[in-house]
Amino acid sequence: MGIVNVTPDSFSDGGSLYESRKLCVDQAVSRARQMVKDGAAFIDVGGESTRPGATPVSLQEEMDRVLPVIERINAEIDVIVSVDTSAPELISEVGRLGVGLINDVRALGREGALEAAAATGLPVCVMHMQGSPATMQDAPEYEDVLDDVSYFLNQRVSACNKAGISNDRIILDPGFGFGKTVEHNLRLLNNLSQLHEMGLPLLVGTSRKTMIDHVLDRPVDQRLAGGLATVAIGVQQGAKIFRVHDVRETVDVVRMTEAVLNESVLNEDS
């Protein structure tokens, strides 16, 4: 899953698609096209930064950022478009535009989001987050991060089911970096396979995140190697989707790790 943040303030690539404070849709589409060439099966478009301490964005601003990019990608590129949003109004709108996935860091917890997602008939990805982006990294605490994340995700799956979203339309994201210390993140990654008890596919999003800096002391533009190490571990732990900035390198790591685990070379269609 290639990340296309159409935001001016995301932690890694915020503002990179802006010229004179104006979003450049052509650049966003070009980036998505290159990611697909590099092997991305999904393009995840987000118009709200959810980095720690991020400033909330209005619904209109989020829609103005996201909708033109989605429309262009859908029209020009053969790829599944994922929309990273918590806003029920935007969920409903993108459902009419032919996107393939709703990816919500708030696990469809905003009022009306669950119902809006169910009405689209689309698959959803629900993520664990302790607190909100503004406060989540202040002092995150858990009795046991694995148990707490599992319990939360189970509760959200039940809520999805009650709203009419069946299990075959649900993806789970443990939420690396969202209300978690580096120790919490490492424990989650090292025991990711335990989340398979729910029988649902797992998405891992560790690309360029601060947990890598805490271990390796690397600025955001030097975290590729550390991020690829987390991808290899994620493959071993059974994760199915990796949300990343660096698609080509990630695809290589996934293919190589799978070749070792399977003791065979799979063709690209596999």
C-alpha cells in the first residue's frame, strides 16, 4: 500500500505535494503512478495529518484535498484506491467515486462513520489508537498492550458486524505509533501473529515512524533500512498489507522474505 498524503503537515512527506501552499494534483497522481509501477496494489490517499500533535482539519478542507486526487487516480491508474479518513461525510462521498477501501485510524468511531462505511458496501480497515492524535503520545499506558489492542479490535469488529459489515470486508491495523511507546510497538510487532486469532488480515504501518528513530537514532529521511526490517518481521508474523512510503524497496523485501519462508520462488502473480 503506497502512501499519498495530500497534506501540508504529515510527519514524513507533509507539504511535498504542495507548490506555493497549493496542492499539486498532478504531482500526487504522478507519485501514485510511480508507486504502482514499483509494485503497489493499493494507493492510500489521506487529507488529514494524524501525526502526534497534529492540528485538526475541517471537513471541507479534507474533501478539497482528497476528492480531486481520488478522481484522477481512479480515472488514470489501474489500482485499488484506499481513502484514509474518519469523516462520515467523506466516507459516503468516496463510496460513490469507486474507491476500494475505507482506512480509518479512528476505527469508524466518529458519530455516523460506521453507518456511512456500511452503506458503501466497501471493505474497511479499522485501527487501534489510544487517545487522539493531539494527545496519544503524551503518556500511553497499557496493562498489556497485546491484550488491550486485541480487545479493542475485537470490539470494533463486533460493532462492524452489527452495522452490517461482514468479516470478509474487515482488515485490522494494530496502530503502530498511535498511542504507544517504542516498547509497546516492539512488543506488538514481535507478537503480531497473536492477532491472527481473529482470523482477519492484518495491515502494518511502520514506515519511517519514530519507533525506528528510538532504536537506531535516525532522522525521518534515514529510516528506510529500519522500516524494511520491520516489514520482513511483519511478513514472518503473517501480515498481509504494508502501508509504506518506499514501495519498490518494500516489495523486494516482501518477495525475498516470502521466498525464504516458502523455500521457493513464487511468480509475480502469486
